[in-house]
Amino acid sequence: MTTPSGSPPPRHRLPVTSTSIRHRFKVGDCKCYLSVGLFPDGSPGELFLWISKKGSTISGFADSFAVMVSLGLQYGIPLVDLCRKFIGVKFEPDGLTGNEEIPIARSVVDYVFRWMEKRFVKL
């Protein structure tokens, strides 16, 4: 991805001190925490995702995935586009969430982007 001048797009990093939202959730038997760092305008610019199964493949995947999503947001990929791509992705763990707004999730990724859409995307 480049700008019309051929240079890469600018990366907009969050300030050294920023506001964040922490959200606790579960998918099936997996307890998770999502922390969303916010730009000064209140839009998301950074994700941290912790999964209770420390040392597991899914935990490592979650950490790497959150870094990639953070970079995408900082380089200007619209959250609505990320939501369109990742809502509905299915893999284990899946199942009941305990959240009335999102009662069942097809995966942790599905849950995260459904929650992000409800919280940040103005439809």
C-alpha cells in the first residue's frame, strides 16, 4: 500500500499516555481480556488480547493477531472493513459467551470484532 506519491502511508501512533477500554469476556471455556487503546478522538488504535490458556497456540496467535490489527488501525485501515472480514470467522474455542449482546461466538476473533463493531462502528 502506497500513497499517490509512491511513499508508504504514515503510521499514526497513539500518544505515550492514552485512554483505553478493558473488556472481560469468555468464549466457550476460554476466559479472555481485550484492552483497546484509544486515539484522542475516541477511535481505537491499539489492541491487546489476553487468553486464559497461557502458553497455548491460541494465546500466541491472539497476541500476534492483536499486534497486526493494531498496525492496521494505525496505518488507517477502517475498522468497519476489519469487522466485515473477521466477523463470522470460525475456529475453536467457540460457544457461549455470557454476554447478552453477543450470546454465542464462532471464535475469539468473531467475538472481538462483533464487540468492536457494536462499540465503535457507527452504522
